[in-house]
Amino acid sequence: MIANELQKIVGTKLEHPENENWGDYAVFVKPGAEADEVIKKLRELEFVESVARTGGFVNIKLKDAYFSNLIARVITDSEWGKSSMFGDKRVMIEFTDPNPFKELHIGHLYSNTVGEAISRLFEANGAVVKRACYQGDVGMHVAKAIWGMMRLKLGKNVTAKSLGEAYAAGATAFEDNSEAAAEIKELNIKLYEAKSAEIMKLYELGKRESLMYFDGIYKRLGTKFDFMYFESESGKKGMQVVEEGLGKGVFKKSEGAVVFEGEKYGLHTRVFVNSQGLPTYEAKELGLAPTKFADFPYDLSVIITANEINDYFRVLLKCLDLLYPDLAKRTKHIGHGMVKLPGMAKMASRKGNVLTAEWLLDEAKKKVLEIAPDATDPDAVGVAAVKYAMLRSGIGRDIEFDIDKSVSFEGSSGPYIQYTFARTQSVLARAKGQGLGAKFDLALSTKHLALNEEEL
């Protein structure tokens, strides 16, 4: 890679100049003999057209011939863009993480898009990647949903939508009705005990429907998970880890619960086992790390979530560091922003007004058909529009999704990239039909045949 060769000489970070006319790369170099030596070495490179100093920066312009030769390499080299940077490192990437009994919303869609993109980047750089999805199949949200299923008398024909309605009914009753809240709390305990045949039948029915619904969306998005983890399983391991931590003084008992006092580490206190003796989300997550490692001894574990729980993960990673320091060193949390749609209210599944992933993908597909009624695969174009809109900005910031701009066939959009790719393939196919190969040579070009600004 050209950047790697330049990097070896300058020894510091390469940037792209604000003004493209200044050059292709820029690097900050302190004035002096060392800077003069760097400039001299850069000018000796056969692919460098010019090197100029502007203030504290050195601007590097590459020869047009370099780009023309690069095109030939891109077309003929099937491994172009790949590297061995991670040389068979084992990487597990956890993302999406929806909760059964609730619909998969646009926040999960964002997590899936980011997670799948990062997975492919690791794979392209030599890593052995396993994709994991961690799902909350126990907890108060499940109790609320099953309470709603019982009240709405949902039968065998339960759907993802009716489960969402059941959850909204249970969540509303829990907040507005003390008697219903008591029933839901009792139901939550019974779910952990798993002794009631009636309750467990509803539980299995709802969970099975949820997972089938999720799988349909994953297939639509082009994602397939290698490992599926559930809170009902990690909770048992989490309780063992907390017990171990109690013995080591990592946790302490407080008012019938087990807590981690994070203030001494500049963090905040969190409950790992509640006063009813049940593991919280924190304990379950803590039990997940050693479970993952047992299944796939990773060199790196990447966990992708919304950044609204960044503080929570700082606490969790500190606990992991105190109990399993080796696993903590191998673990990286990435928090992404939130998705905002102009004019849409903030999502709240308890109110039943969730903006689902399925809804957004369907809206994108409709917009594609408005623009291109004869599109052969409007869903693929719609998915590209959504994914690119979510990836074109930095991962850590919130994004405002504009469906008209996202589905546009011009400018910075997924459909435009697909359109451009289709056109390049058409050109190459026509060239092949005329017996022309992927050969570029500007050495004998006259001035008017040089690459123009758009081509560069």
C-alpha cells in the first residue's frame, strides 16, 4: 500500500489536505534538518510527483501514472484491499442484541449495521471472525410481555407485532396499576423458577416467534451469527462469578442485594444481584465473558452497543479486570450513537410506538420503487440506502436519517454506489467483449489524454 511506504519515511500520521489542489497526502513535520531529510526521501520515490512545504505541513502529490496503474491492480487482483494485519487473530464480535418478546427497532438495526461492517473489516485484514448475538430472554420485560399475552388472550398464532402490543400493555399496567405491578413481579420470579407449565408454554411460544422474526430480518440484512447467547444461560454463570467476587471482596452485600461500589474507581455503584436474589443484567453480562471464551478462545472480544450504556460498560469492564484481568485486556466496547428520524417521536416500546427495523427497511424499499418502478431487487437497494446512511458518519455520534437523501440515486448514498458499481461492470463487460483487457499506460499519453479532475 502506498500509504504504508510513505508512513515509513515520515514516521507520523498521514492526513488528506483540506484543499485537494495542495496534494494527495499531508504530514506535519517540524522544521529543521530532519524535515529536510524527510522531504528529500519523499522526492526520491518514483510515484511522487511533487513535495511542497506549507507552514508546518508537507504536502505530497502523487503521479497520475500511479493512479492509472492502481486501477489495473484493483480490477485484476481479487485480494485487493485485503491485508494480513490481524494475521489469523481470533476475534469475536457481539452486536445487535435484541430482546425476545419485543420488536427489533431501528437502534438494533444501527447496531447490526455497525457490527457487520466491523466484522467484515476484521475479516478483510486476516482475522478469524465469529459473530455473536446476546439476547435478553429473561427479566422484567419478559414478565411484562407474558402478562400482556395473558390479558390479550394471545393464542398459538402469536406474531412479533402482537408480542410488541402485549409488552406495551404489560409495561403500561406496571407503571399505572400497583396490583398489576405486583402480579408482574411475581410472574418474573415464576419465570426464573420455570415450574409453571402454563407460563412456560407462553414463554416458549413467544421466544420461538421472536427468534424466527429476528432471523428473517438478519437474512434480509445479510448477517448470520455463529453464536447465540441468552441471559437465561449467562445468568447462572454470572451468579457463580458474583459469588467468586464476593469472596475476593470485589462485591459487597447491601440491603439484601449484592453491589459493586464503583466510586472508589471513579465509577458508580451498580447492583449485580437484587434483593430477591435474582441476577441483574450486570451479573448476566459478567457471566457472558468467560462463557464466550470457553466457546471460542478469542484474542479480542468486541462488544457493540448504543453509547447510552457506555458508563455501564466502564463499570462492567472494571469488574472483569478485577476478576479476569486477562479477559478484560482482550475486551473492547464500542458505543455507537442513536438514530433520529426528523419529525418522529423518541422511541419507547412501553408506549407501543417503536420505530421498527422492518418498518424502516420497508419504507426505503417503497421509496426505491417510487424512483425506479422497474428495479429488479428494490429491497437490496433499500437495504444499501439504510446501511450506507448509518455508516457514512462517525460511529460515536448520533445520526439523523433522511429517507429522501438516503435513497437518492445521486450524491453520497448507498444506491448511488450500487449504480456506479453496476456501470463500471457494464463498461468492463463491453471492453471484454471487444477483446480489451484491463491495461492502463499513461507513459505515452499526450497532455489531453491525461486523467481529468473527476477521474482523479
